[in-house]
Amino acid sequence: MKAIKTLTILLVMLAGTSNVRAQGDKPTIIFVHGIWADGTSWAAQIDALQTEGYPVISVQNPITLLADDVAATKRAIARAKGKVILVGHSWGGFVITQAGNDPKVVALVYVAAFAPDAGESVPTLSANGPANDLAKYFEPQDGFIYLSRAGVGTVFAQDLSSKQQDMIYATQIPASQTVFGDKSGEPAWKTKPSWFIVSKNDNAISPDLERFMSKRIKATTTEIESSHVVMVSHPKEVLAVIEAAINAAK
């Protein structure tokens, strides 16, 4: 009888060890927000992935210099125990393009994001697509650029409720005017597999520009009928793309 109890205890312990090992093998998903958003813009995906047992980090970028944002993401990568998948929105694409060169990073997911080549800045990369009205809604303040409430509702998050738009406006992280001139370095997408979500109704980054970038980096591409903040308006579809990257990295 004692032998049976001992065997049962051992089996339970082994099962627990295997479960810990299995969880430890899961990649860390690191989210990188863009300009006029913050780390909570990924709330739906964070909740779903944590429920599935994935370690998750959502970086809070200062958006002062590209180098500062890359450094913040590198600190997040350093915290991860193993493999990392980087998910970047908008300006966050510039950040993951650089931070993704870290050997821990196994995949890149661009969500309505910039995917620059070496030497490109926001203006030079944007020249590959049609112009938009985004700059009409800029509100400069002490060297930083905020987005007006009208801009949130017109060019940034037009498919969200008024209450959701109010939240984005209230919690936005402005960009230093200098970041628009910062140039990208050697891109990680040249050596790492990439996924790209094109927001078909995007008024902040042209969908045609997003298609240009996605094709150039040879990304697995998904198109969604959405505004720029597709991770908020279509959370399940965005999660599915992230999960595809996770499964491909196994």
C-alpha cells in the first residue's frame, strides 16, 4: 500500500514538472505600441495569451528617440526566459525592426505598422504610398506632438465607439518631434520570419503603403477591414495572426 502511495506521489510530481517545463518552453510575446497609443492597447491579446499560458510583456515606449524605444524593448527581451516573438503596431514597427535582431527573437508581427529598411525614416518610407490627412490633426506641445480628439475619431480609430476614442485620446503617448527624422538600421526582417496585418480602412498609414512594406519584407499577410487600431477593433483576428506566428516558431 505504501509503495502504491509513493508511486502515486512520484507520478504527480513528474506531471507537475512536465507541466512547468512545457510552460517554460512557450515563447514570450512582447508587444510594442505605436505613437498616440500605449501598452494597454493590446489588452485583449494580452488577456487571451495569458489565459493560454504564454508569458507576455507590453512595453511602454517613451517615444523620445528611436534608440530610446529600442532600448526599452531590449530590456523587455532581456527579461524573457527563452524565445521571443515581437508584435509591433504603427511606429512600433520601427522599434521591432531594430530590436528584432536580438538572437532570442524568432518572429516579427507587424500590425498596421511601419517596416523600414536601413536608412529609412518615417517621411522617406511614407513616400512609397499616397499622402493622408494625419498631420492636419497634430497638436504640438513643448517639442512633442499630440493627436487631437478629432484626429482620434477621424484618422486613428474611426471604427471604435466614442467612449473608446475618448480613452485613446486621454491615454495617448505623444511623440517627440525628433523621432520622425530618426533613421532605421539593419532590419531584422531580413533574417527573421514576419507576419503583417494590413488595415484596409487605415487613415493613419495608407493601406497601399502597408501592402508595399508587407510585400517587400516577404511577410505572411492578412488584410482586415479596420481602422489603424486594428488590435482594438478586431482583437480576435489580430490574436489569430499572433498565434500563427507562435505555431510557426515551435
